[in-house]
Amino acid sequence: MDSRFPEKLVPVVIQSVLARKPIPVYGDGMNVRDWLYVRDHAEALWQVLTRGRAGQTYNIGGNNERPNIRVVELICDLIDERLQNVEGSSRKRIAFVKDRPGHDRRYAIDATRIRRDLGWSPAYTFEQGMRETVQWYLDNQEWVRLVQRSVA
């Protein structure tokens, strides 16, 4: 996830939940992505830089394929848990919207080489990484507002 682009799934969901707005999910929500926590990604890049073979290609993946709807539901649950939402589950705000033309059904990464050659694998589970990400957004709302104003 790149937080400089607030239109991406995770920032959109977090900000929609916090604003108590509808949470847009493309199509049926079953588009699958391989999720990787940013600290794991940075560590993998470091391993490639310091231990990788020059000219070799290393795919960095989390082995954490999840349908978008499951990601959205987890974010809703994490925010509700942290903020003790008294209005009930934020999941009720999920709104399925028309899918984007050409929206890939699945993105998958074969990270066998980096695991085999460099011994790297993610240290964070999907749930741990998402928990850390949600907390970061909750702790940095002023920064998020600045970014949103700068891209508007």
C-alpha cells in the first residue's frame, strides 16, 4: 500500500469508516491480492540489496492472498475494536459499486526465489500487518488530512 495515494483500498476504507461514510468495494469484492506489510517489504528490499545476486530478479510477496472484501471486513472490525463503535458494526456501511473496466481478478506473486536464495519470508502475518497499518492511520490523522488536501 502506498499512503501517498489515498484512493487505494486500505486508506479509502479506513477513512470511510472513520468518517462513517459508505465503504466502496468494487464488484463483488472477490478480487484477490497478495498483501505484504510495509516493514516486511522494506526488509525484503534490504535483503535483495545486501545479499542478492547482481542481475537476478526477486519477487517480493507476502503469501497472504485475500479477497478485497475480507480486507475491508478486517479493517472495519479493527477500527470498531479500537474506537469501541457504539453504532454497531462498520461492516453495515460496505457498499458494492460497479467494478472498474479491466479490473484484474487476482494479482499473485511467486516469491519462491527470494525465500529459497536469500532465506527471506514475511515476519508479520496479514492480521498483524493490518493491525499495525490501521493503528498508524489512527495515530496520524493530521498527516492524512494534509495528504488528502494536497491531492484534491
